[in-house]
Amino acid sequence: MEIEAPPIDRSTPKPEGERRGLVLVHTGDGKGKSTAAFGLALRAHGRGKPVKVYQFMKVPSARFGEHRLFEQLGVPIEGLGDGFSWKSRDLDHSAQLAREGWARAEATIRGGEHFLVVLDEITYPLRYGWIPLEVVLAALRERPPNTHVVLTGRNAPEELIELADTVTEMRLVKHHFTAGVPAQRGIED
């Protein structure tokens, strides 16, 4: 590692634009997309802002770590799916759940009562054609001016990336799974 001097001058100009709701996308093949979105949800909730989390691939009865914590904190989190496609017994039913879930999420976004709406793992039903991309893009374009939306999942469509204000691509550098170490509760659950 090379040692460097800490910066002493601001290297970027201070933004002077108006504050407004943002569209943020966390994509890529690395870990941390949902975790980053949940961190934003916790940050907003900690500031007393109303937050709603939708998980497009998790079942409504899911009890992962984020569900337990969000319930304790009073942050609504809702599973909309029936698991990842390779676990589905009926992909037509999975697609129907995604469409019904999108209707709930879209109403929340357009309602403007939440400061932040998280659409976790939404890129999968978009990529599978279960939810039309154009209706999601329209809801994002037409959302109330102070509503922030964060969308997660691998392979975000280019049209979504173009619309977004901030896009972060998580890049896989190294993963314990390739060394034979299984997922562990509290780290990946």
C-alpha cells in the first residue's frame, strides 16, 4: 500500500442546485446492493422520515435479519414474491405476484407519503418481463418531487441507469462462496 497525504482542499465544487427526490440504483454482480439500500432506509428512518421497503423476490412470510430489525424499528417491509425463479414451482404465478407487488409499490411511490421507497431486487422481474419496464420508468419520472426511490438487483436495464440520478455498480472482486464457504446468517440472509 502506498501512503498518501490527506486532502486539505475541497476538490469538488459545492452543489448549488435545488434539493429534490432522487432515483438511486444499486446494481452489479458484487455483494452489497440490498445492504446499501437498507442502509439508506435506516438513515432516513433515523431522521424521522417515512420509509417503505418492498422486496420483489422474498416471500411475504420471510424472516431474514432485515425483516426482524425493520419490524423492531417500525419500518414497513413487504415481501412480494415467492422466491427466486429457480425455487418457483409456477413461474406464471411468480409473474402474477410481481405484477401485483408492482401495483402496491407504484401506489406508494405515486402517493408521495414516503420520503424513501426501496424496490429491492426489482431488476429480476423487469428482466424476466414480468413487469413492463416502461411503467416503472413512468412512475419514477412522475413521482412526487420529494420522493426518493432506490432500486436494486443485478443487470439493471440501461434505460433505468439513464433515468437514475445515482448509479452504483457493485463489482465482485472475491467471494467466499467460490472458496467453498457457505452463506452465513447475519452476513447473507
